[in-house]
Amino acid sequence: MRRKARWLLIAGLVLLLLLAGGGWALQRWISTEAFRQRIEGEATAALGVPLRLERVGLTFWPLPAVVLEGVQVRTRQPLKAERIELRPAWLSLLMGRVGLSTLVVRQAMLSQQGVDALLLSLQRVRQREQAQPDGDGLHLLPRRTVLEELSWIDSKGQAVVITAEARLDSVALPERLDLRVVQGRLQGTQLSLRRGAGLSWDVLLQVAGGTVQGRVELQPAAQPGGEFTLRGQLQTREVEVSQLTAPAPTEAARAAQLISGRLEASTTLNARARQPSALADALQTESKFTVRQGMLHGIDLLKAVQTAGVSRGGKTPLDTLSGQVRTRGKAVELQNLAASSGALSATGQVAISPAQELGGRVTVELGGAVGVPLAVGGTLAEPEVNLTTGARIGAALGTLLMPGVGTGAGASVGGKLGELFSKPPARQAGPNAPQTP
């Protein structure tokens, strides 16, 4: 028995030495300059943009993996990663098929500009290679992806640092996602995504002191070349608006926002596109919202009514602000706005362009006595309101006829006249047209 155990021990030691020797030889081969240059060349051809590596190697802890260090994709604004670990799917590898079990990315820096350039390059490469398709490549997607301290720089140059872990199922569909913003705008935000029945996912977003919760569902194309459809329902509760829109997690940044207050909303979203990757750009949303105990910064509606002039700066306290929001890409439209602040109330429509320019009209009432139409302009950063052309004429006439009291009433009447004269003239009736009694 002892002799048998000894031989087993010797065999185990020999096998361990063989594995260690094989690992050492493989490490020496992978770490060579020729192998690194070969990886750079093949990756550059696949991406369509230059890729540079500082070092290629192997690691055996906690699991065997290929290690890429000093990774740089040289788009106009380079994409960088300090370290990438590629852990193979051993079962697929034994069956002669390359597959990834886990992808770990550490301390990467990605920018919207760089990612857009890379996607454009990949599209061009794909168009060139359409004549020789080599499969869908889904087997190359890692079943588990870990992001550690990934810095994302948006189109405005604002950076956030996130950590995340995502898992895909056997057909490469998202199964779960956990994401946390550890630094920058919306710091402390947590996103949880869980796969439900069929092609649906439960969403829980903890952001700005509140939550956004609901479900989204993907419907695949009914036939080849058809459109994919994305639908969803989300409920927003107790989210602080100024914290949500502020570019940085500071009190000064929040105080500079247009609106503050607690947001509650019900949102439906939908998108249709021929490619799943294009659904985000085609996304359209409609929301009914209410902001309670808020503040409108940068605009003093009371002053604008009382002075019958342009209002820049100041603020308007709001008991409630409600309405509907429609988004189409980056364009935003606010409809059926209704605000109340003590004796002051306002209704109107406002549009926000992709360049964040404001345009629209609100009607302000004081004590239910007068309705003064105000034109909304400027930008989200520097909004302004002023009397419409008709309201200015009415205000001037009202001041002449009855100084003080007549200003608001004149502005109201002038606004109605302005709307009347801004309508297109009625079409002239022909000689045989029936006469309106």
C-alpha cells in the first residue's frame, strides 16, 4: 500500500513538473517580441485601426489567462487599458473551438469620440469582408465580463469612473448586469439588470436619492431583415432633479441647474431598428411627470409678469410642476406644462433642441386675474423669458391707458391679439361657395 502511494506521489510530481515546464515554455513563447507583433498585426487588421501592446504574457492565478498590458487602440482619441485578462473556455478549447469564459478589464479609459471612431472602422471592415462571411462570432463573446475602474468620457468631455460585472447566457444574451458609478457625475448610482421570462429584463436603478424601476422587453425580427422592437415601462420615485442633471456631484453644480425638486414619473419607451445595436439611437420615450417642492432657477416668472419685460436670472419657487415629456433621440419636447407657486400659476409648451436650446411659450397667471404670454428662449444653461410681440404691444397700450394695473391686462389682451394675427388668413370663398350664416 505504501509502495503504491509512493508511486502515485512520484507520478503526480512528474505531471506537475511537466505542466510547469509546459507553462514556462508557453510563457516564454507568448512573451516574445515576435508573438506580440503578430497579435498587434492581426488585431489591427480586424479592427481597422492600429492597436499597440506593451506586453503579452500568461498568468496562472486565480485561473490561467492570457494577459495584455498597456493596450492602446489608436483612434483619433485613443482607447486605453492598463491590463486585460482573457480566460479561455476550456471545454470549448478541448473541442477545438476558441471561446472566452471571462474577460477582465482593469483601469481602462474609453471616450465617446474614440468608441464612435472604432465602430465606424469596424463597419467598414465588415463591409469589405461581406463576400467571405466567417460566422456570427458570438462564440468569441465572453460569458463573464468584469470592468474595474473604467473611465468613460462622454461627448462633452465629462468623465465618470465605473465598476461593473455582466454575464451572458449560452446564446450570448444578457443574463445579469451590476454596475456602480464610483466617481464623477451621478456618483453612487447603482444599476441592476436581471433576465426575466423570455426576452425581458427587470431594471432597478438607484440614482439621485430615488429609484427608477420597471421592465424592458425585446422582440426579435419576425423575418430576416425585419425590425427588432424594444418596449419598456419604468416608474420613477423620489429622484432629486438637480442631482440627476448636474454635471458634477457638488452642491455648486446642483445649485446651477434649471430645476430642483423631487421627481415622480411614469415612462414608456419603445424603439424599432433593423439591427439591435441601432435600438439606442432609435429610442423614443413618453413620460408623465410631477416635480414637488421644487425651484425654477434662472427665471423669475413673477418679475417677468410684473415688469412686462425680459427676465434673466432669479428664481421661482414651485409647489408643483407637472406635464408630459417626449424624447426623440436627443430632442426633448415638454407638453401640457402646469406649474403652481402660491398665487402664481403657469401653463405652456417648451422644446429643447439637441444643442440644448430652448424654445416655446408659457402663459402666467397671477391670482387667476391675468394671463400673460411669455416666450421661452436661451439655453438650458442660460434660460430667459420675455413677452411675446403681441403682449409687448398690449402692455405698452395698457400702461398708457391705466398705468400699473393696465400693464398685465394689456399684455394678456395683446397676447391673444398676437395669436390671432399670427394665424394664416382664411381661404377666400369662391362666388358659388355657400355662405356661412
